[in-house]
Amino acid sequence: MGDEQRMMMTNFWNLSFLVLGIALASSRVYAQTEASAPQKDSLLTTQEKKSPFEIAVIVNDEVITNYDIGQRLRFMIATTTMPRTQETMQKLFPRTVEMLIEEMLQRQEATRFNYRVEPAEITAAIATMEKEQGKPEGSFLKFLEANQIDKKTVEDQISTQIMWGKLLQQRIIPKLTVTPSDLARANQQVNNAEQKVEEVNISYLTLPMTMGRSEPETKELATIITQKLREGANFRVLGAQLAVKELTHLQPSWIPMRDLDPVLATKIAASKFPAVFGPVQTPTGYQILHVLGKRTSDYRVNVEVFFKEIIMTLAEHAQKSEVDALMLIAQDVRRNPGTCTNKDVATVNNIDDLQFKVNYVRTKLSDISPDMLSLVRPLRVGEVSEPFASPDGIRLLKLCEKTDLPSADVDEKKLTLKVKEQKFRQEAVKYIRTLRRDAFIDMRL
């Protein structure tokens, strides 16, 4: 494997194991959860209350059972600070089913091309996660046992990610090419040729199919919701009005118009806001697109930024209730982060174990990861980012300085690798979309 392939696959593995690494990544949360997990969990998920091996979803010629969904829900709850309630599980349910469907499609495709995973590879992957987080050997499996999670649930997920990675490595990466025009376009972006980009503020409403409601009934209900939204209804109260408890919505986020489907982008561009699009069928239900507004943003990356970084950590003996409260506390800190010239932060009462660390970071926007860039790009000097999770706690970034840099010559080798990484991500997403489009998926929930 060449250096470029190795670097791209390293990024892929980092991305793939992000979900699995949550429990190990936050060492204090992990230690507390392992120590205090109940010996017998009295709160069973809705799926586990049903016949465990009853078929929930058929994906081509394979099945996902109630047990599969229930176990994955347990794992997701255990590796987050969300409260362990039926309400939380209900909210996580649609995304959990989608993840299992996508993983099954990946596993089927990899198997079709004869990719296999040896038990030693799974063991090595777990050992790597433990080592990277400074955990003793075997701690991850003990964590699963303490939280009553079948280790096969996680091993299947790891196995699928390894197989899918092998497939992409051998069937996608060798086909990636970078043309002179690709490099010229990327070079222009680095040197601030593209300064203004149109963004739209989008929120998604999701209505999953559930037991007792057929696909036509779900579609009819989604159509009613769409119509009421177009008539000006408030989607925050719409679920209560229609007695639809599982209606969920993602908080609005700003998305570049250029990243949208061209047909959808054209419709949005010609619309007045707010505008509603849909309903659109997904493997787990129906989705309604709520476009709230449009703006032009500065997308230059040849800019130096100086941040005040606030990290909120927990002591080893912190209680889970304090972990659950971190995000709420972070919002208070966001309103009073202190000045850029000192390390003061907001005063937080009643939680003696809460600790703050403050660092100062100077970097270039071009050196920030895409996910982080979308978070900090809109900030003006003096503004603070939304709180976000990191391996050592909850972080916030206050932008203290922002300085345009002169155009500079770009390392062609690095630029080529960057373009290939972008194309790799695009092709991987396109691949799984094609698999979903061509698959037979029968929801029996």
C-alpha cells in the first residue's frame, strides 16, 4: 500500500471506529459507567420486550431481529451520557435501525467480493482502541459485560467496518484520479479564490414507521404533517397535536447549497423561506425537509485564527448525573466564557467535581478537520462555538482573533492527497447510497 492509500485508510479507520471508541475515549465516563453498572438491568428496551428473535427488518436475503436492535440500543445508550430511559431509546430507535441496515448492506457487498475478517483482526482492533485510550487489556469486554451488552453485537459491527474498509481500499482508492483541473480548483480554494458561499438553514423532521402503523398509514400521516407545516404550523407542537410521540426533529444547521442534491438545490433557490419539502421515504420511515433561511458565508480557508479553548472534564469519582448535566452546564459557560486575555470562565455552582481547562490555540482554517471547520467557520471574533464532545470532555471554542493570510504556494503533493481524500469520501457515500437504492428492504416494525 502506498503512502497516499495508507493515509486515506488511516483517516477511514479513525472515522469508522469513532462510534465504538466513545466508551473508551472518555476515560472518566467509561470508568464510572463500568463501576456503577447495575447487575441486572430492569429497563428493557421496547424491542427486547418483544420476542427477541422476531424479524424486525429484512434486508435482501438477511434479517435484523428485535434482539439486534435492542442490543445496539443498549450499546448506544451505554456509550453516551444520555439518560437510560424509554424516551431516549425511542428517540434513538430510527437512527439505530438505519445504522443496522447500512451495516448489513456493507457486509453483504463485502462478502459478495469475498472479503473476510479473521477473529484475530477483531481482537487487534479492540486492543488498539484500548491501547490508544490507555486502558488495560480486556477492559472493553468488561465494559460490555457490565452493561449487559452481547459482545457479538460489537464484534459484528467491528467486523463489518473492517470488511467495508478492505473493499473500499481495493476497489475505490485505486480508481481515484486527480486531474490538473481538480488541482487548479483546489488551489484556488486554498488561496481564497472562493470567498463567498451560499448556505441554507435546514432542519429535518423524521416520522418513523412503528408497530401498529403500516407504510401507507405512515406516508399519509407524513403528508398531513407536511401540509400543516406549509400552512404555518409550529413543528415543535405538531407531534402533540397529532398524538405522534415519535415525531423527531434535528436542530437546524447551515449547509452549503453546493453540497445539496442539484435538483433539490434548484428548488430551494427558487423558494421563499421558510419552505417545506417532502415527505421523502427513507428505509425507516418518512422525512420532511424544513428550510428556514439562506445566507452568504465567508468560506476562505487561508485565514489564521486564535481560539480560547475551554475543556470541561470530570473527576474520577464523578456521578453519572453530573456527566448527564455537562452539556447543560456547557451552555451556561458559553454565555459567559470569560475574556480572551485571561483564563476565567463562568462560575458553576453545586458541582465540586467539575474541572475547567483553558488552552490558547493558534492555527489556520485550512488545517482544521472538515467536521470541526463547519463548527467554527461561522464564528465572528468574540463569539463562542456550540459545545461539542471530545475524548477528554466537553469543549467550547471562543474566537479571539481572525487574520487573513497572503496567498502562498501550495505543496502539490499535499494538495493531491487532500483532493483524493475528498473524492474518496464522496465515492464511499455514493457507493452506500447505490446499495440502499437497489436493495430489497422490508420493514416489519
